[in-house]
Amino acid sequence: MRDGKKHHIQISPVHNCPGRYVASISSELLGSTYSVVFPETITGAVAFHTFAEMIRKHYGHAVEIVLPDPFCVSLSPPVREIIAALEKPPCTKVES
């Protein structure tokens, strides 16, 4: 589903559940929201990464990660590292 639109994954804390977050993306075309709830752990960071990669492959291009500003500082290092890695464009092999 390559529609040329920029897509955004929104991350926010889960209400009344410290250390858990929800990442979601909405599809206007389908009238649906896809999401994953993950803990602030290394395995949670892997779960988030898997979700973001699934979305990227579906749309055929990188997606933007949207975080509320004060929220960024409270994330654990593994989760911040995964987000930083996802925001970089994938490397492409250049043939000489």
C-alpha cells in the first residue's frame, strides 16, 4: 500500500500503567488504528521495533516516530536507541 503519504507512529504512556507505552498508527483509508502496547524494557523495545518495521514494510517507506517532548526524557536507553535507529533511513548498497 504505497500511497506517497507520510505516516506517523505516535507513542504515548499507558494511563495508570507506569513503564508501559502504546505505539499506534491510524489508517484513514481503512478507518482503523493499529497499535502495540509494550513495556519499557529491552524486550519491549524489540516489540516496538517489530511493529514499526511491519508498518514500514506495509507502506514501503520509513515512518516518522512522534513523541510528546517531555515524554522523550523519561524513556529508557534501549527504547530511545530503537527509536533513533528507526528514524535513520535504511542503508542502501551502492554498486560501483
